[in-house]
Amino acid sequence: MADAIKLEIVTPTGVEFSRDVLDVSAPTVDGEIGILPGHLPLLAAVRTGVATVKPAGGEKEALRFAVFHGVFEVANDKALLLTERFLRKEDVEVVTVRARFKEVDEELLAWSGELDSPERFALIEEEQWLAAQLELIGDPPAPATREVTRFQAKEVEWTPSQEAESEESEPS
């Protein structure tokens, strides 16, 4: 078993982070997940939030990054986090992020359109991204309960005819 994991974080613009790490944690749609060397193969949907890594090589301080939606794959002591966006703490424009977060939150609170409209989902995703940046700098906003806009199953109505079909196809 290896004593480190080779981690790569990749966005559409290229490799943002590539390094051996002792452990990595990432936000997934099922909750926070932690990976250590020797972890079983895994594929998980990533939600917007903060990923944390402990670098190999004697560094004592963990590194933290804001990541957007994506996919996290682990196999053979290699981890690949594919994400749409990636940001380091020093790259957060604090005043701009705080102001925009307030604007987006107010827009969502005043929303009067359809709840499943693409415009509303875009606002929720922007709010989640801004909240991740604020969390990264150590100033997380108050939690807001908004639905995850990706990787969720659309509701399907169940009809009695489907129930009858289901019963007929089940073995006796």
C-alpha cells in the first residue's frame, strides 16, 4: 500500500492542482468524503463546496480549495477530481463576492417565477459557488436550504397502470 495518493484537480481550462497528498476530502452530493491511501475504487458526484488536502512531503498545513460541481474518481492510489470551477483562497475577491452573494440571495428570496426554471437554478448554483468562496476565506454565510440543482432525479409520477405492469413482470 502506498503512503500517498496522487491527486489531480482538473477544470475545463486544464490541470489546476497536481500533487501527492496524504489525504483528501471533497464535498459530494451524499456528504463529505475522505480518501486515504489504499482506498477502494470510488466514483462520486461532487457538489459545490470546499475540498481539503493534506500534502505529502512534510507540510503541516492542509490546503483548501473551492470546487464546483463535478466528478471524483479514486482508483489505485490515484484521485481525479473533475470540476467546472476551482479557486484558491488567495484568488477570492472578498468584497465582490460578498456583494454579489447578497444580491443573489435577495433575488432568490423575492423569486416569483416557476420553481424549476433554469434561471432560478442558475441563481442557486451561483449562490452556492459564492458561499463556497466565503467558506474558503473563513467567513461562511448562514446556511440556506436550497435544493441541489444537478445530479438529482426528476420526479416521476407513478400511475396504477405502471403498478400493474410491475406486478406482472415480477417472478412468482
